[in-house]
Amino acid sequence: MAIQQGIEIPQQVLDYLQLHHIITIATGSFTGMPHAATTAYASDGTGVYFSMPREEVTVRNVEANHYASFTIDDYTPDFRKVRELRGVGRCEPVGDAARLDDVWRLFQHKLPNLPREAVDNVHAIRPLELHFVDYEYTEGVAVPMETSVVYETDPSAEAAGQRAVSTQLNQHLFHPGEVIVRQGERSERFFIIVSGEVEVRREGHGQDVIVTRHGPGQLFGDAAAMTGQPQAATFVALSDTVVLGVDRSSLQDMVTQTAAADLGQRLRATRQRQREPGG
């Protein structure tokens, strides 16, 4: 799976981000349990930055799946939403010391009274898509009219990135922590591990439980893919992992072709025996 590059945030959005101080960040656990948190943020042309203690659910979710969505809203005094910025992107910790200093300066500019120790576990969201939405209310109509400006990554660039890690055998690359299949999803394919390691996790009794691990040569997700049932577990790459994805329809075609070839071979063998003396 190719990692998309974040977009350059346009000036209109940068101006909006600079006017606000609070952002709502939505994340999910590796099994898809949703979580939302509100926090202060800073921003520049490449992303949005926030800091949270390591034990926060948001931080743990980011470690699990590396993606987050966010919203910033404007309301009227009577609580009608008039403008909203929505975004989704890849989220990662900022570990480089020089970059952390730059982010600290962004926070200082926006929040001069913020203590330095409050910005010690910084994460960056690199937007892949942004929606700038204005709401217009018409008298007597409960639902407002939405006007939306969308900024997103170039679909052709994304497709090119996917081709770089894909072959005719439906080969995919997953990086550490990336979810390959999520519990509860319905999937038309199963996977065979070429290299790397996959952890099997299952949600139960309100917590995530590690069930087992799979290595090269093993397959997973086959029972649900073949029956059409929801996946019973979540499968996560533990290291850089290459898998072959096999579509159910392709497998059915292959089985049909194999059965037809086997039947043809049997018929040819039968005719050959009948032509032989004493057949």
C-alpha cells in the first residue's frame, strides 16, 4: 500500500487555521473503535500540530493506524454552524529536534502563554484531503445549504504510487502498524504473506486482545472472504510486510478453470484408453 503525500495547505485554509485555536481530532483503534478529543493546535503550510500525553487514547490510536480526521467549526450565538473545515490525513509523531523547535515557535506565536512542557509529545497531521464548507440558512428551511471547496491529493499521483508496489499478482506492501483487514469488515479477498509478520487482534469485552501472529507462507482472512461474513479479527502489519491479495471472484474463476481443465484431462484419458487395444 503506497503512502500518499500530504497536500500543500492553501492560503485560504491557512488563514482560517490561524484565526482559531481549538481542533477536534477523531481517531480509531486498530479494530475501528472511534474516539474524539479536543485540543489546542498550531499549523503551517504542511500540516496541523498538536501535543497530548502518551497515555491519551488519541495517541494510542495514532500509534495503531497512523491516520486522523479533524474539524474546526464556527457557530452563531444561537448555535447554528456557519463554517466548517474538515480534514483527513496521515498522523505521526514529530521526533526531529529541529522540527520540534519550529513547532514550538508556531505554538508560541499562537498561544504565547503556553508553557514549553505542554508541547513535549507533538504529532503532525499531514492532510490528504480538506473540505472548506460554508452553511447558508434560508428562512423556514431547517437544513442549511452547503457550499464546499475541496482540496485533495492528485488521484493520478496516488494511482502511480499504487502501481509502484503492485504487480499482476495483486501484491501489496504494508508498513508497521498499518491495518490490512479490520474486524467487522466484509472483504472480497484474502491474503497470503510473502514477507514480514502480521499480528491477529480481536476486540472483546471492551478491549483489544492479541490472538496470534502469522509469517511468510501463511494466509489470513480466507474464511470470511469465501463465505461473505464479517471478518472475525483485525490483521495488522508488525513490520514492512508484503502480501498477495486474492479476490474471491478470481479464486472462483481459478477453481472453475482448474475443474474444467481437470475434467478435460480425464475425458482425454478416457478416450485414449478406449482407443487402446482391449480398452
